[in-house]
Amino acid sequence: MSAATTPLLAIRGLRAAYGKIEALKGIDLDIQAGEIVALIGANGAGKSTLMMTIFGRPRARAGEILFDGQNISSMPTHEVARLRIAQSPEGRRIFPRMTVRENLQMGADATPGSKAERAVSLERVLNLFPRLQERMEQRGGTLSGGEQQMLAIGRALMSRPRLLLLDEPSLGLAPLITRQIFSAIRTLNCEDRLTVLIVEQNANHALRLAHRGYVMVNGLITMSGDGMELLQRPEIRAAYLEGGRHA
């Protein structure tokens, strides 16, 4: 495989478990630099576990996670972050007693960077999410759900990631806020060429946004393809669209 086609993230035969319960049963997945890839599946399929395993929690039991050709499957979480992989986790997990400014600073501290680089990152985040500019000295726990999601993504962006992992970014949000979040993701990809892996309950939004998608069922990848192609498949529509939001 030539360097031009080597995936930025390549997952091969990945297995992970919680105790005796195997959550990932041999996952293969590729993401090329500059792509948005969506991962959909029912609750409990293993999507969030895959995100967390990339970060070393839980540790992979078998297989490989290759980032830019380097095997990171045994790296501790802080070393994975230093490679400029960032995550906006399910449930946001901001620091509620810290201000918006302090939360963003925590994101910047995840990777080395000059004062000038951090200033550029902060400007980018505030341009994407102007609401955060208005809330800089407000505690994170007092923000609305949509504002907290913007903060969680903004905190991840402060580390200047090469790969951004987004876990359920629209969960519990009003449609207007969801559109703003997805618009920001599209802008980051189109203007900054940011590579994104998104786990999303709203399959319609996710597959329309993504270049490619994967479907996960019971810890296995069962289907993959172009985002719009998957969106048109009858089995996808029946499972994740017509029956409600289950992805």
C-alpha cells in the first residue's frame, strides 16, 4: 500500500472486553486523512467501547490500532492524546465547576503547544461557537445542554487534533442546536481538513455528513460503504431511520 493510501487510522482484528463480556469481537476499520467516517448501530453494539479502546480504556485484548502507521494499542491514554487524537465523549463530561475558559485550557494542556498556537486554537473555537465567547467566565455546569456540547467539542479542538472522535454529539439536543453542531463539524472538515470519526444516534444526519460509514452489530462490523449509499439501503432505513433514532 502506498503512502498516499495508507489510512490515518487503521484498526485490525480489534478485540476488547469488560471482564468476561467481549464488547469488540474483531473490528476492522479504516479512516483516511481528511475523511469524516460515521459509525452507527443500536445501543449496546460496542460503538462507544471502540472509541474508548482507541484511547486505551479498556485496553485492547487482541488486534492492532495503527495511527499514522504507529501501533498505539498498548499506549497509555495520555500518550495517545499527545499524538493529537482528541475525543468529545458521550455525555460531554465537561468540568462543571470550572469556567468555560478553564475547560478550554484543560483541552490545550493535553498536548504540547506554544502560547501562539493556543491563541490560534482558541480563536478557531470561538469563531465556530460564538456562544462560548459570551460564556467565557461562566461555570460549565450552568450552561445549557447545547452549550455544554459546544464546550466539549471546543475543549477537544484546543489540542489541535489530527483525528477527532465524536461520541453522540447530538444526544439530547434540540434540532436547531444539532444543525449548528453538524455545521461546525462540516466546516472543520472542509476548511481545516480535520479527520473525524463520529458515533451518532441520528443515522440520517451522520450518514449525510460522512464520506463513509460503518454499521456495528453486537461488537462486529456488518456493513460499510459510502455514506449516502448506506443511507439509501432498505435495511439501514428500516433499522435506523423509519423505526426511529436508534443509531
